[in-house]
Amino acid sequence: MSVYLDNAATKVPAPEVVKAVEECFKEFNANPLRGMYETSLRATAAVAEARETVAKFIGAQPDEIVFTRGATEGLNMAAMMLARLFGADATVCVGEAEHHSNILPWVKNFKKVDFGLGQAAEHKIVALSTMSNVTGAICEAPKVNGIVVVDAAQYVAHRIIDVKKLGADMLAFSGHKIGAPMGVGVLYIKRDLMNKLAPVYYGGEMVNGVEMMGGEIAMNLAAGPQKFEAGTLNLPGIVGLAAAIKLIEARGGIEKLNQRVVELTEFAKNKMAKLDCQIYAAENGIITFNMNGVHAHDTAEICARNDVCVRAGYHCAEPYLKSLGWGACVRVSLSADNTESDIEKLVEVLGAVPEAIKQEMLERGNYPECKGELSECDLSRNLVNESCGDEITVQVKLADDVIVDAKWSGHGCAISQASADYMCERLVGLSLEQAKEVRKKFEQLVVSGKEDDVLLKLNRLAEVSRMPARVNCAKLAWKILD
Ligand code: PMP
């Protein structure tokens, strides 16, 4: 059984949710809102009941709940509808810690978007995430006169939502972050705003009537949330969402579950503090870190090989991560279903990461993938490291100034061979100019340990920065680019 520590990405549905969805498929998988027969009536009732369950869960009225595919769709709908209502010149500001899903829809639909909430009161629209998927930090919505749009994708799994207390005019979340199926979510729209908005999707189920009048189509839009729900709804998803919410309530509510998550976060933080790693953030179940000298993707891959599921990269919040200066990092995200023993397993695997990386590097030197000779080549050099006797020949084939193949042969220490091998793999597809840029970054890596995403697997040689005598071994093959 693998240890699942990626709950901020998706929470695995509980058996109760799976059972509710299965029942829906087996017993009332009919088109809701239209049919007059038994199964369709049950489907219609299930949608209405789920709307009430969701409304109660977030302190709203049922007719303020629009079902969507998820937070991303909800935020896109919000941006498109508000752009139509206020025009693309309306001023928008978004928070600093935003997921791409709460940046890109605004940037695409409005002419100018400001980052940061400092001047929020001066903007017509304020869009912010109330919990960061990178740090776990909570950010309450500012009290302003403009329209407040809340991305509650993470918040929904850790705090009770009361749309009125939050001051939200619109609020989006995805069901799968609270153990519902993927592909279903909610966009809350405050009733008086809802009446002013035109939908972005048109089609069946969202009109009361469509008539041809004087050669033109006239439509009478449905009132309330149905106006925004064109097409057949995701009934199994909606049923699963209601079941997931009921399960949270049966387990004592979000606040109680989050208390356990906070306890586990502290436990993990204390255990991880003994590792050779840098912890950037640890709050509300989210622990963001890097093992020293190891690229985040390598750490995550080694965890995966040992049946521990964590996430690595920019977590769809690249501007924020870059502004923090962290770059790609590993994220562990806990739910109340995790246990102390899950964390102990994580810490055990993480403790073995530096050695695993070293082994990987040595192995790549001993079992290379790009060793050999090219039948034809455009660049070829025999390279020697006088101090230790490494002797490597690198051959490169070019087509229109782009490296289309590269191989190396000869002998040397594991580091010079691993470097030559990873280099040959990395350079294919690059122009000579780009190859030189990669070389510059690689040389920084082996001297200072500064990783860079552009280096891909070459980041595994970051360890060399702790062994100054081996830097020349690592740099040897790259002299082909002199
Ligand atoms: N916002 C935040 C803060 C998130 O964490 C996520 C999911 N990672 C999203 C938006 C987007 O959610 P979804 O992919 O379910 O639409």
C-alpha cells in the first residue's frame, strides 16, 4: 500500500462516497431536470438535495449554488462574466500567492491586472485564494466595496466557509479536494449579482423557452443557478460531492478534521527537521521543502519508487514560487486520514535520498546510456583531465545548427562519465547557443550547487559542489562547446 501525501492535489474518495456514486449509476442514472419517469425524477431530486447540502456547507442559499467542473472552470466563468458586466477596462487585483487558475482567467479577460492586495480597495474586482496551495497559509479576504472573488480550492478542505463572513461575492472550489469525484465543483454567486450576470455557456436546460420571432431567435433564460448550467449536469459527481460533504459533517466537521491535520503537520515538521533539508513552509497540512543539493523532481521520484506519493515542481503557482526565490520544490500535503506512521515512512525514505542520488550518479557513470561512437559527426574532441587521467572523446552531429545526436567514449571516473552521459542526453535538440547557456548553468551547479530546471537530470550532479576536487571531472566533457 502506498503512502499518499498529495491531498492538496486530490483527496482520495472514501468508501462512503464511492458507494453513493455507485448507487447513482445503478439506480438513477437518468438525465436530471427533464424526464417525467421515476429514475429521472430521482436524479432531479438528488441534484436539488445536493444543492441544499452544498449551500448549507458554505453558508449560502441553494439558488446561489452553480455546479461546475471545478475551481478552474468556476474562476474562468467568474472572470468572463464580470468582464462582460463591467468591461475589460475594469480594474482587477489578484493576490500574490495565487495558483495559475486564479491568475490566467483574469489576465485573459481584463486589460490590466495588478498583483497584491495592498491597494485592493481601489479595484473594481478583487480575486484571491484564501489558502495557498504552496505554503498552506490562510489569507482572509479584504473588506472592500468591489466584487470579491474567492478561490477556495484549498481553503474548503481546512476551514469552515461562510460566504457572508468571508465577504465573498463569488467563490469557487472543486469537489475532489474534499474527497468527491473529479470533474465536479461549485461556483457560488451572491443572489443579487447573479441576476446581473449573463451566462457564458448556452444550450439545453438553461432556458425556459426558445422561439423564432420575426426571423430571429428569442430566448427566455432560466432564473437562478440553472441559467449558468447549460447542458447535462455531472450527476454522479454531484451525488458524490453531496456524499463527501455529509461524510465531513459525520466526522465532526472541517474544523475538527483540520485540528488533526495541524497535529500531523507539527509531527512531520519536527521529524523532518532532523533531515538534510530546507523546510520552506509547514502549515495546515502543507509542508514545502527541498532536500539540500537535490532537485525536487529527483526527491519526488525516489519517494515514488518507495511507494510514497508527494508532489514536486512549481505547483501551478510559478510566479509566486519564483517571487519567494524557492524555485521548484517538494510538497507533502496531509489529510486527517494520514497517520504518524505515514510520516515516519516519508522521513525514512527522505533520509535515504542523498545516498540514492549519489548511487544514481555513480550508476549512470558505470552504466551509461549515451556511450558510443557516431558514424558521422560535425564536432569531435578528445578531452583530457590531466590531474586524474580522465580521457573522453565527445562527438556531436549538427543539422542546421541544432544538435541532433551526441555520444561520448573513453574512460574516466564515475563523475566525468556521468556528466558526459547526462550532457549528451541533454544537448540533443538544442542549438549551439542554447547548449552554451545550459553549460553556463551546469558550471554554476557544480561549483555552487545552484540547481536550475533547464538542467533536468544534470541537477543530480549538484553533489559535486561539495567536492571541489571533482569539479574539473564534471566539467570535462563540456569542453566540446569551447
Ligand atoms: N486554486 C488552488 C489554490 C488550487 O490549489 C487548485 C488545485 N491545485 C486550483 C485552484 C485548481 O483546481 P482544479 O484543478 O480542481 O480546477
